[in-house]
Amino acid sequence: MSITKRFDVTGKVAIITGSSKGIGLSIAKGLAENGAKVVISSRKQDAVDTIAKELNEAGFVAVGIACHIGDPDQCEALINKTIEKYGRIDILVNNAAINPYYGPLEDTDSEVFDKIMNVNVKAPWLLSNLAQPHMKTQGGGSIINISSVEGIHPGFNLGLYSVSKAAMIMLSKNQAKEWGRHGIRSNAVCPGLVKTKLSEALWSNDKLAAGYKAVVPLRRIAVPDELAGIVMLLASDAGSYMTGGEYAVDGGYLISG
């Protein structure tokens, strides 16, 4: 098989959470362009329907299934509806996340802690567990957990978010270790600062943005499409021997000192 063909995911079914905008949307478009049948998922049905319609009109295969991943029943419904629609799950991209608080650890309350952990850690764990039996039956699959460089190197005022993203990296490693014998691969992708709605409080702050760009070797902030490439690799046969890894897409942030 040629190297180019190894990136082809034609016939594979991919669920991407948080894919009505930002990084998730770029990943969904990339997978669709490479042949996958994609499940667009976020909290609002009209938002996912809009994206699915755009992809279908462009000649790709997509369906919108709304899911608030903080609700276990909705997570189960997302998996079940995907199986009903397509009969299989080959790729699960746990992308949806929240960061409702920016500030010191000691000023965070229990409610915010629970909310961040439920969405950023518990939901990917649950969705992966629900998808695992289907991947196991098929003889394999790829789970891609979108973590963050904040899960590797802590910044200021993002404490609980950093903790949740560190947990996601270790979740990926444990999934890889336990499920590799079933042909299931799991990897963590760790973006640096990307221009998305989630991180707008950071990149829209002129002082913070300037400081970041002055330190990062590539001297700029990423855009969502720059995250899609690594996911195409990890989702396809091109990355068939990659599991348990953590891959930074950060413009050199982690080596910037």
C-alpha cells in the first residue's frame, strides 16, 4: 500500500465531539475529506445539522447528533445512534472541553471543579468505554484525545484545566496499554494556543498574545486547521503503530523555556 493510501479512511466511521466549530470542525472536515463518514456532535442539534448539511452538500458523508457530553445518558445515546446509523465506530475524537474559570487555584469552588472534570475527563472516559466494545468486535479502532500543552507544562491561572488535561493524557496511555491487544490505539494530541472560542480570553488579550508570540519559536498563534493533520495521521493506517503517545502541536511552546 502506498503511503498516500495509508491516510485514506474511506468507509471508516468517526465521531468527533465538539465539532460544530473550532478544532473539532477542522478535524471533522479533514476526516470527511479523507473518506470517513463523520458524526458531527456538539450540544445543539441545529448547530450540528448545519455543519452536516454543509459537508453533505460538498459531497462528503456526515450526520449531526447532538450530545451534551456532561450528561452520561446523552453520551450513551451518541454511541447508540452512531451504531444505528452506520453500524460501526472506527475513530473517536474526544475533543469537546470547557474552561469556565481563569484564575488562581485557591479561588476555584467545588462546583467549577466538578464541572471541568465531568466534561474534560469523565466524558472522554465514558465515551471511550462505550465505543470500546464495538471497536473490539471490529478488530480495532483509534481513540484520539485532544489534551493540551497545559497538561504537560502548567501555566498560570489555568490550574484545574491543566489538571484535567493531564488526566486526559494518562487516560490515553492506560487505554493504549489495556486495549492494544484488541487492536485499539489511543493517543493524546496536545495543542498550544489556538484561535478558538475556548481560548479567546487568552489570544484576544493583546498583552498575553504578544508575550506568547515573543516566546514561541514560530512566533505566532495557531489556527484550528493546523491541528487536523496530526489527527489524520493517528486516525489512519499511516499511524498504525502509534499508540500511547502524546503529541504536541504547539509551535515550539514546550521547548521555549
